[in-house]
Amino acid sequence: MHNARVYTVDDKFSVVEAFAVKDGKILEVGSSQDILNKYSGEQIDAGGKTIYPGFIDGHSHFYNYGRGLQNADLTGTKSWDEILEKLKVFSKENPNGWIVGHGWDQNDWDIKQFPDNQRLNELFPGRPVILSRIDGHAVIANKAALDIAQIKPGQFVSGGEIETINGKLTGILVDNAEALVSSRIPDASEIQVNEALLDAQKNCFAVGLTSVTDCGIDYRLIQMIDKLQKNKELKMRIYGMLSDNQGNFDYLFKNGAFKTDRLNVRSFKVYADGALGSRGACLLQPYSDKTSSSGFLLSDKNHYAKVAQLIADKGFQMNTHAIGDSANREILNVYAKVLKGKNDRRWRIEHAQVVNQADFKLFGENNVIPSVQSTHATSDMYWADNRLGPDRIKGAYAFKQLMDQNGWLILGTDFPVENINPMYTFYSAVVRKDMKGYPARGFQKENALSREEALRGMTIWAAKGNFEEKEKGSIESGKFADFVILDQDLMKAAEAKLFKANVLKTYINGENVYSR
């Protein structure tokens, strides 16, 4: 590969013109003249385009995204009426079984309140329907689905909420209450699982992703992924975090870490709280726009302490979803008791979305790594201050302040919660604006990342967060030949062009897996 501007993302952030690849790995980087003189083989002229290490999504739901492609897509809907119209069409095209949808967000509607299920009941009286909010932390289910789950008005569930108004179920289920219904959906067939994985892969390659971190999956899915990869159908590299449940603990503790060139399983995903958008995030003080609630933890505090000690004793990585400042404080304190200061365990807090100013130092003191999603900031900025108020908002989406604690952080998207495109990640991390250039000065711009920091966050630092920095994340001798060719120079392009950058080609192991 020659006649290129290659951002190696090595320690010096070196820029070179060329590199040689053999047997899926990078042999050497250097000038076009040196590489062409030294090596013979297929020569690819990059035409002066820019090349980057393959992008790594440090926090996603790869399999769920693929499954979602088989369900009703409700992202971007502007009203409950629009959703109902989409469901009418979807139900005709998919006449059998449950109607499952994802992606609605009441914060995008004129009436910014949870809907109720009355019209769902009228449209689908005998067919169960469950529709998850964009963040996955709330759903609305119709009566048929609630009846299958035998849910009653006023029923209590720990770490969740079954909304009941005037003695009637509205269909809204928050956090732990969701599973009462979702657990009744029939399991996907092996064919559906395989299609979901391959569909997700296709879309990821098109945006330059060569590795994804799949957060919160089951050990049985690991076995199916491995089979597909060994058949050379699934080429995506996957870092799989197993969900916090006994079956997954038993599997990994018995079998040990699972590692191939394309699959790495050595960690657990734990949930501390819900999401800010559905007011399930656990806050130290009540919500500014709902003073009767401070959110809640999803499990008893003893659970986190017990699980952390268990994971530490077995030598695995713990990665905990924490959104609210109370949830972040709780998990940081749990980590501190186990990690006991400086270490290289690379335990992570996923999202670290709202942090009290007194708690930032705990990340650095115990080498806890923030794994953040920059597009969350630009998606939530329109209403987050209403939830948090003018003081707390300053400690929210504070990526620069978080990065400074350890000198690095992990960037991802949380797709399908956000768009899978890493260009949006880069743009929102650096510019802190939406696609229309709002706000003019950027949202809390003091917490923007530099372009180099953003690129590192979605390449070498994301690899480091998965203990894989010696095999990928940069274009260096001995590493996998995972790289992308873009039509824009992300280090130099005007701000407004950053999110419009197109992937021209994607390579994994030196194999061209996508061409525009």
C-alpha cells in the first residue's frame, strides 16, 4: 500500500507514506520508495488518500443491532402517531409472531412524555407488541404482551418500574421490569442469529469498523460467533463482554478466558443503573425536572461488592454501566476497595455520564478507565440540563476531564442507541455540535477532545481497553493489517466535513472487506 498519507497512531503519532502486508499482518511502514524497493507483490496505489488503523467501537451492542435490523426500526420518529403508522406497515410485512421494535425517544416529540398502550391495544388486540426506547432502558408493551407476562397493576419489581396510572397499566416498563415481558419473546433460531451477525458486520464494514466491543452477551452466543468465524463467514473482530448472570460466570470460570485472532472473551458487563432519558439513572439528588425521583440502582449494593471481588479473584475484567452521579460513585468506591490503588486490571466504567466533581479523582487513583460515547453528549444536550440543572450538568459528558485522570479513554457509540458511524463519534468528540452546527460554540466545549485524542480513543486506546494494543489499534510492524481508507484527512479537514467523511475501503487481515 503506497502513495498514501498513513496515520499510524503509534506512540509518536507518526505519519508515513506506505506499508507492506503479508499473511494478514503488517511487515513494515515507511516511505513509498523504501517499501516498494524492499518488497515485491501486489502494489496498491492509494492515490494520495488518507489511511487510518481500522476503527474500533469500544462500546456497542453488535448482535442486538443485527437483531434490530430484523425488527421494526423506530429511530428518528417524531411522534407516537408516526410509530403507530410504522407498526401498521411492519405488521403487514411480518404477519406472524411478536411485533418487536426499537428506537423511540419521547424527548424528540412535541409531547415529551411516555405514551400509553391504549392505541396499541386497539390496533393489535391479539398480537403481543414490545417497543424499546432508544437507550434500551424502557419499553412499552401492549395488553397482549403484559397478559403473557401476567403483569398486574401496582406490581413491584426491584430495580425497575411498572408504570400504573389511576389503577391501570400504561404498558411502560423501566429497567428491570422490562425482562418480565422480553423474557417471554421466543428465542431466535440459529439462522436468525447468524443473519443478525452477518447483517451487522456488513453495515459495520461500510463505516470502517474492523473491531467491535459487544457489551452484555450470553456465553451461548460466543459459541455461535466462534463457529461463524471459523467458517470464515464472520470476519469482524469481537471483544465480548458476558452479561452479569450465574450461567455466564459458571461458563467463564470453568473454561477460562477465550481468545482467538477474532474473538476475545475475558470480561463481564454489569449494570449499576438505567438511563438519563428514562430517568432511571441513579442520582445523588432528585431530578431537576422530577423532584420526586432520584432514579435507582438496578441491584442491591452488596451485589456489586460481591461480584467485583469474585471477578477480581478469578482475574477477569469488570465493566460496569454507570450513568448517574450516585451510580458512578457507588461503583468507583466498590472498585477502589478491590483494586486498592494503582494497577493494570483496566476495569472500566461504561458511559461515566454524570460524575460528581469530588469523584473524578477516583478514576485516576485506581486506574479505572472511562469508556464513553461522544454522540451521547450531542444527542442529550437539548434536554440533559433540564434533568440535571445548571450545576450537575458541568460534570456530565466530561470527556476531557475523564481522559485526564489516566491519560487515555475509550470511545464508542453504544449502537444501536446511537448511529454506528465512527465519523459521528470523532466529530462529536472534537466539535461537540450536532450536524446542523448547534450550538455555535459547542456543548461544554471545555470537555472536547483534540483530534489526535479522538482518533486514539477509537483505535489504539480502544484496543488497550480490551488488552489488545499489541495486536491492533495502530499501523505498526507485527500487528494485524486492519485499516481503512477515507476521502477526508480527519486531522486537517474543516469541522463541518468531519462527519461527512466517507470510507472508501475497509481491510481486515489485509483482506478488502468493503469498497465504496
